[in-house]
Amino acid sequence: MARQKKPKYEYVEQLGLYRKRVQDATGKYVAVYGQTQEELTEKLSNFNNKSNLSPIGRKNPLVNDYIQEWVGLHTVNMTYGGQLDYQSIINRNIKPYLKGKHLLDVRPDHLREIMLGVTEKSESVYRKTYQLLNQIFTSAYENQDIPYNPCPKPSKGGVPTKERIALTDQQVNVLLDAVKDTRAYVFCMIAIYSGMRREEILGLKWDCVFLDDTPRIEVKRALRFEHNRPVVSEKLKTKAAKRIIPIPDQLVICLREAREKSNSSHVIADKAGNPLSGSSFRELWMAVKRRSVGERTVKKVENGQKKTFTIMAEKGQKAAHQDFFYTIDFQVTPHILRHTYITNLLLAGIDIKTVQYLAGHENSKITLDIYAHLTYNKPEEILKKVQAAFDGNQAREDFSYGKNQE
């Protein structure tokens, strides 16, 4: 015989009312009454809203506080780089849209608005934003902190990532000539000839630079900006980021000269010898931007008032009131310099596992996914390997035929 289902609300005959016992914000059980089940449902809803509780008696916190607590619990075993990636997505793409909202206030339209806000960003950012939202609210539903998961169904969005273009040898020479007498020169040299990430270069100290016998750089520190302030630590992006990179003669010469002039334990430092702040690095990189062609804005004072003008910097043109010319007519970023290093290794025929190690990639799949076209898109090279494979088969057939004849 099937068990009779327990009624949703208890009916108290003596009072002629429906009753439901729930916990208040202090954890104590209190009774809420209603003349009808519908009235009791409405009273319970009002009670929970006033008490800042969920329908099952859980607290109804600000959703951004809930998300931050979720991140703390679910990123413990992640790499430091993964933790930073999660936090960046949440801070930039999720929290601004949910500010001031409580967990139970979140509706599908709120989350659709978040996804709409990242449609102009990369496919990777779009995908990661959705995955995080879905994980957070699925977890909240499974823990019975919300009555349903408001996350909408996934949809495609974001801007496809453009293929990364490495600098040619000629472009490398143009760049280095342009910034030769600036603070950006040493940074660019390290990036081009060691492939180190920006944070790794800025965290590099002279005790990790070896210029005798086997010239090399030991990567074991990284610098990150917290509210513009530099923080140097041994927390690298991944375990694979800790590596030893042999360096070519061009970089050895550059670093020897830089070390002679240095007054700091840091290879890249400000005038006082301290590691660069966020604004200091942007100023360093302006040496590249100022020497690049293209449209830019200039502020001038005319008749005691500041005015903004748009100018077009053309290749070969001398910069106004400066001693340099506009010579950089191609895109340059710190990551493109790293990309150039990895590309040159592969084009030189260095095997993929060695490139993976030197690049500090966690596994060779990352290297292959990004750079496979360099290795497998050269018909003349592949033809040699294919021909060699079939030449070998023919030799084996000839050998086998000879044995049979015997």
C-alpha cells in the first residue's frame, strides 16, 4: 500500500488555519499561519524576503558575496593562473551586472544581459563567462540555496580569435632600432629571444640570469599588479612555467650591458631600482606606441584651454617636438613578441616537446593547438617525409621479395 503524501502545509483544526514552521535568520523555528494555503504561501514569501531567507529557510545573501564564496571553495586545487583567470572573468564580466542583487532576485534575463555584454569579446571569454555562470548557479540549485537554476541555455557568441601573426626578421629589426635608446629595449629583447611572459620578465631578477658558460635564464618569479602596485612572488601561471631557458648571443650581449648599468636587483626596474608598477609599465610600453604609425589623439593648450586633436602618424614622418620617427607600421604587443619566439623555434625545426618546455606550456596540446599550422602547413617539408615513408616501404617489399625467392 502506497504511503500517503504529507500535505504541503499543516492544517490546525483548533485554529482553523494552515501552518508552516520555518527558521528565522537566527536559526530559531517560528510558525507562520494562513487561512488558506495560497495566503500562507504569500505570507511565507513575505517572511523570507523580510528575513533575508530562501524559501527553504536559507539566507538570501547578495549574489556577488555568494559568488565570491563559491570561488573560494571551488578554486582551491586550481593552478594560480587558473584562479586569476576565474577571478578576472567574474570581476569584469559578471559582478558589475549583479551588483546589489540578492541571490533569489536573479532571473534568466539578468544572466542573458551578462552574456549580451560579452558578445563583442573573444569566443574564449564568452565561453568561459557562460561556463562560470552555469557552474555557480547549478551549484546553488544543488545546494538548495535557490528554487531553480536561472542560467539560460548556452548559445554561440563572442568574436572569433584572429590568427596570431609573428613578427618577421625585418619587423624585429625595425622594432629594436626604434626603441634602442629607450627603457623598452631590454624588455623587448628578453621577450623576443627568450619567449618569457610579460609578468615573468617584470619579475626577473639578476640572480636568475647566468651569462657565463651556458647562458641561460631561470624562470621562477612573476610580477602582478594589485591596484597598480607591483607584487613579485614565486607563484607562476602553471607548474610548467618554472623552467630554464638557454639564451642566444644577441640577448647575452644586451643583458651584459644592462647589468653594468643596473642599480637594482630587478632586470626591469624604475629609476629608484624598484619593480615596475602598472602605470610605470604602461609608460615603458609607450615607447613602442609613440613610434607606431596610425591615428592618435594629442592634447594641446590653446588660449589657456586644453583641447584634444586627432593626428595621423605616417611612416617615415618625424614626431613633432621629438627626436624619433614613426617607423613601426605593424602590430606589437608583449604577447606577439613571445609568439614570435615560439614561432621561430618551430620554424627552425625544434621538436614540439622542447618548444613546449621552453614556452612554459602545461602540455604539448596547447602548443600544437596554437602552432600546428607552422609544423604541418609546409607541403615541401611534408612531401619529403611522405616520400621517405614510401621509399622505406618499397625497400621492405624488395627485401621481402628477395627472401621469398630464396
